Amino acid sequence: MTGRATPLSPPVVSRLMRFDADALGPHAAALLADLRAAAAAGLALPVIVLAAALVDVVQHEMAGPAGWLDRVAFAYAGNKADLGWLRGRRNHILHHDGPVDGLMGEAAAGRWLAADAARAIAIMLAFLDDLD
């Protein structure tokens, strides 16, 4: 791994930039702003971590959707397998518990992490779209 940013998929980054954050609470909005900056800079690890954090915050921040949506809405938002992958990928990044693909100096690590970051954004946006 070279330590350089690998550009993320332009369509994915564009979709992230277009997302209307008006319904988010201030904590989620702050995370989204940093997520957008990290995605624009091609910083895959922060994108994965922030996307997962944003999903968690939206489920609990009373100044956002959690303050007016029925808890049942969250049970049906997003694909559970995808959300599980996102949480697991975030945990592998933050809580080192052995070798993790993309973090072991592999030649293709930048591409792998960029693909994971694009997947993280897509999962997070699908979750948020389902809350509309």
C-alpha cells in the first residue's frame, strides 16, 4: 500500500454530494460533511468509518429522523446484510483483531479499499433513502 489516496467512483461521489441532508440532525449533518470531504479526497478508510457512524447516529439522534419516525421504520430501512457488512468492515478497520484485506500492504489495497468505500456510501444512502 502506498499511502496515497485512490480516487473513488465519480458516480458514487456525485450521488453522495447530491444527497439532501435537510432532514438530518446536526450530529449526522456534521458527519456527512466530513464524509463528503473524505470521499472527494479519495480517503477510503475514513469514508467507510464515517458511513457506518452516520447510520448509527441517524438511528439515535433525536434531532433527526429518530425524533419523528417510528422505530419500525428503522427496522425496515436498508438491506440488513449490507448494513451488517458495513458495521463489520468498520469494526475490522477500527478494532484490529488480525489481518484485514486492504490493510496488509497488498499491491491492490488502494483499489480494494476504494471499492469498499463506494459500497459503504451506497449502503448508507440506501438506508437513508428508505427513511424518506
